[in-house]
Amino acid sequence: MSSDTPENHAKRDERIPFSTQLRFEADHKDVVIEGLTTDVSMSGAFIQTTAENLPLVEGDEGVVFVEMDKDGQTFEVSFHCVVARVIPGRGVAFDFESEEEVE
């Protein structure tokens, strides 16, 4: 039984205003981009960057890292993702891949 219903997509794609520092490392290019998020959802995030000549294209794959603090300890969470959009001078949108999408 699939959980791939329109209602689940709507919930998964609901954008939540959230600002935190993220780092993206491309899988097959020597590209690292750091910036602040403007919003996130269960399916992706947007990283703000004023760079005009980002060496990424839609479909590039990589990992997004976010550093979090809990109880005085810092740890890093990472998500495999795909570049969804590159907007020169504004930022990069990423889609997080779920195991369902990879199958």
C-alpha cells in the first residue's frame, strides 16, 4: 500500500519558515556551498547565496549538512539531495530524496 497520495504530497511539500546555516557538498564536483535557509519542508530546502556563478545545474546530486545543538552537544545531520533550481544571486533549491523515490 503506497503512501503516495495527494494529501501526503501536500503535507510533505508544505514550506515552513526556518533559518539555519546549511552546507551543500556536491557528489561529483569540488563544490561546497554554505548559506542560510529561508524555508524548509519535508521534501527540501532553499539555501540563500548571493553568488552569481554557481557551478551547479538542476539534477546535480550531493549532501546537505545542518549543524544542531542539543543539551550542550553539537552534532551534524545530513540529507542526500538533488539540486532542484539554481537562481543566480539568490540561491539554490534542493529536493531531499526519500527511500521511496530512490527505489
